[in-house]
Amino acid sequence: MTSRRVVDWLLDPSEPSVRYRALRELLGRSESDPEVREARRRIPEQGWAADILAARDAAGWWERPGNLYTPKYFATNWRMIVLSDLGLTRDHPAVRASAELWMDRFPLAGGGVGGNAKGVGHHCLVGNMTRSLIRLGYADDPRVRRSLEWLVETSSPLGGWSCFGSGRNLDSWEGLSAFALYPKSRWNAAMTACVERGAQFFLERELHRQGDRYAPWWRFHYPVHYYYDLLVGLDLLTRLGYSDDPRLRTALAHLRQRRRPDGRWNLDALHPDIEGGMAEWYDRHPKQKPRPWGLEVPGKPSRMITLLACGVLDRVEGTAPAN
């Protein structure tokens, strides 16, 4: 059970996005609850989401109008992913306009989202956009449904996905993340089978066993963008209903070990690939190195990491509120 002291810290009104999610996800308050409604009302007015919206061009984009993907991680694609995590939805006119622009610029053949100019989809983009659009209130949109179908069609028969033709790997978590937020009542048989195969792929590897130990997977980071770590995996698998699977033990032990004496968790990194295995590659290709950007300071207690970690442990310990 998350301690009251930590919950009170997450409920601090100075960051209404975290307050809103803590009320909903940790305390189980309904959307009609007055405190929930007030926290949600204040999200675009104060804190992280308000700062992001303040940098938005009136035409709906961030950084540059012609390319919504670069520069990483300041352009529209990345801002929309984060805004979806912060509790904003299409009910906000600016968010709705930017979401529609985002979908128009990345069409997927057949009517989905996450494709290039020719409609060819890429797994990371399709998964991230679909998950974010569900959070933004587009779960009923046919473009979201088509994107989920594409994720099923492009998954491996053995479970999981391949990124850039590299073979199935744990970094291909984005597809499962979209289903983790899509209501199970809307899954068809193919979706159910795809999710089960994908979840087993992660569980068989205990969320970390693939090749040599990769340091960034053991560091908790936010914004997630498309990077994987053990907290990403735990949040994903527990949301999908695998909280009691014994193959989560190693990852859960690591999560508990990283908890501070005061019950909170630190933010370890902003972009693990820069600090980890990709550091030498970026040194040789400096023009490809993304500019660091984040909401909180690495090495300090993090409200976002703590919110996610508490949600995982509450689901595992059976204290999370019912959906």
C-alpha cells in the first residue's frame, strides 16, 4: 500500500497533472469527484502541461511546422506523447487541434495512424501514437481501431514485434502499451491472442533477459518516448493483468530496491541511450544526438516515476482501485 505521506506529496496542487492521476489511479476517485474535476480543470493552467502548451504555435505545432518529428524531443510528436500522459484530452481545443494535425501528418495505409508520407507504418510510431490517442480520448476513433489492427497484423507469430528489422526485442514494448490502455471489452479474438503472445515474450525474459545486461534498462527515466526500462515493462505488464506472474519477481525486486527511505523514487535519466550503450555512437555522430529535455531533474525525487512505481506495486499487492 502506498504510504499516506507519499500520496500527499503526489497530491500537491502545484502539479495538477500528477494530482489528477494520483486521485484516479491510486485513490480510485471517479471522474465526477469534485477534487478530480478541479485537478483536471487546472492541468492546462499550471505546471508541466501548461508550460508545454505555452510553447505551442497557434497553428497546432511545436518547433517547426514542416516536420512534426524532429528535432527530438521538442517537436510535435514528442510533445503530444507527453501531454497525453499529463491528463489532457481532446476536450481542450488546442489539444484537439494538435491531435488532428498529428494524425493528418502521419497517416497509416488503411486509415490508421503512425505511417510515413506513403502510409507505411513503423511499429514505434504506430504504438506510441495509438497509446497516446487513447489517453487523449480517441479510443472510439476508427483511426485508432485500425492502428490496433495493424499492430496485430505486424506482430510476430511467436510474440512481440521487431523494430527496424532487428528481430523481436524488449524495446518493442509500444505495441503492447496501446492495448494496455484500450478497453479489453473492445478486443477481438486476434487482439487477445496477440497481447497474450506479446506478454509471454516479455515474461519469458523476465522483462530484462536479452543479450548482455543493458544498463539503461535498469535506470528509470521520463519522458519515456520510445525507450524501455524495467519500470516501463512493469507498468505495461501489470496494466495488462499479469501482476501475479512470478516471472516479474526480478524486476519487482529491483523496483523495491530503488525506493528511497522516504518512500519515493528518483528520476535516473532523461534519455538512457545517450548515457548508456549509444553514448559512443553519438560521440561519432554528434548531429544525430538529441537535446535532453525533461520535466524533472535526474538524481532527484520524481513525482512521475513515483506515481508509476506506486501504481505498479499497488496492482501487484492488490491494493489498486478497481477500474
